[in-house]
Amino acid sequence: MLSRVNAAEKHPQCLCLAPTYELALQIGQVIESIGQFCADIKVTYAVRGNPVPQGSIREEQIVIGTPGTTLDWCFKRRAIDVKKITMFVLDEADIMINTQGLSCQSIRIQRALPKGCQMLLFSATFKETVRAFAVQIVSNPIVIKLREEELTLSNIRQYFFVCRSREEKYRALCNIYGSITIGQAMIFCQTRKSAEWLSVEMCQDGHQVAILTAELTVAQRANVIQRFRDGKEKVLIATNVCARGIDVQQVTIVVNFSLPTDQKCRPDFETYLHRIGRTGRFGKRGIAFSMVERQNLGLVQMIEKHFREYPAHPLLSSRQFGGQ
């Protein structure tokens, strides 16, 4: 985007959408860091908590946003002239075009763009159905895939605990702290209620813990992420709102307090891959632990089978570690 904009033109030229507020801010911060050497190129954020007056026109060349707010800026506030956009980027594109609300909003924006606008889709995972749909909305696409050896997560060791109850999961989590050296950790829960329970338990045991769920306000979410980046809390407990894209280099451990599942209680393979990918960033070593109830051992076997059958994904090496 930085290479494509014309700094002399004071209007939005590149538009990038991300599924969450946190990821949009992270993308923009990277652009601002690199762009400090690009004179007169500015970035703005079309996210909740950053309102624009009706009819005011943005002069920044790059807009980073979430679909709902960006839609509002484009068609209700008229802050962006979509006919002047020359590059349209979807980050985490598979979820952006496969989640009902995000998909409708993203496609509505895309259809209003000029015919010559370049469109870029980025994601670590693409289901075949999503890939097929992406090809329909991008004419004559150039597809760039990483080689299989570049996709391996061999630098992330994966283990699972077999537990009988939520309380036993928590004891296993405490055992991790007592047996290995931890920089910072991210713990993923399937529900907000589970995340809140775990946060209370860990705080009572004296751990520095932050919690991130979709129910927090924009300001609260931004504060939680920044404090975690700054190392003021060593543990971030999150629902899937933080499973994709967030880079915190100090994270050495990811814990699945519960395995990710869909509405039919089947494993959510893509979310699992994105969750464990929060550790071992930039080629560093990492560890991923999953807490599994005995009756859900079949989920682990399904995850193993899925990734073994699809060579574009890394081969999992799950092992029982210290469980019953």
C-alpha cells in the first residue's frame, strides 16, 4: 500500500479491512512504523471509537478499518470516495468472506470500487469453498502459495492434557507454571463465561492476568492489548476474538483451555491453527498445550487426521503430557 499511493493526492487511495479492532490497529501501527520514511503519507482508522462528522472528507491516503465502520464511512458519512480507491485489501480473508456479517459488508464495499481497483486477499488458511468464492470476486487472480516446508510449525511443540473436569484443567495449567519457564502466555477459552471463571481463579492465585473478550468496549480492548504488549500482564485470557493475526513476540506458550469447535461441536481446524500460531512467531520456538476432557479425545484425533490428510497444513505432533 505504501508503494502504491500518491502522497501528493490528499484522499484515500488504499483501503484495508480486518475482522477485528485489534488487528486493524496492529496493521496500521506497522504501516505507520514503516511509513515514517514516506513523506506526506498518512494513515487513518475506520474503527469503532473513531467517529467522523457527516460529510467530512478524509485526506489520509491509507484507511485501515473493520467492515462495519468502514461501510458507515463510505456510504453514510461519505468520508471516503470509493471511486478513488486504487487498492483494496482483505486481511484474514477466509473469515472475511466466510462469515455472514463480515462477508456482506466486505462485498458491498468491494462492489462499489472502480473496475481497475487492485484487490489483495491474505490469510494463513483457505478452505476450498472460500478459495472458490474468492476466485469469483477477483478477476484473473494471481495466486501465491507458500511452499509446504514454509508452512510447517515444527518450531511449535504441541501437547495435550487429558482432564476429567474444569477444575482438573486448572490444576494442569498450574503444573505448567511450576515446571517450565514462561515469557508470556495466551490462554484461549471457547466462551466468555469460561474465560471469566479462569481469570478469577488465576488472579486469586496471584497471577498477573488480563482478559480479552468481544463484550469489552473498544477502549478497554485497546488498553488490554497494549498492557499485554508492554508486559504488564504475563497472561492474556481470550476468546477467539484474539485468535487471528495478533503478534506479540514475547508469547512463548499458547494454551487451549478448551479446543475450538463449531456450532455442531466439530473441531474448528482453522481456528486451532491460528490459535497455536500466536506462539513461535518469526521463527522462534513455542509450545502449545490443549486441555481435553476424556469424552472429547475424539476431537484431538479428528484434528490430527485432518492435518495429516491435507499436506498444505503442518503435521501435528500431539502427545499426552502429565495428564491422567
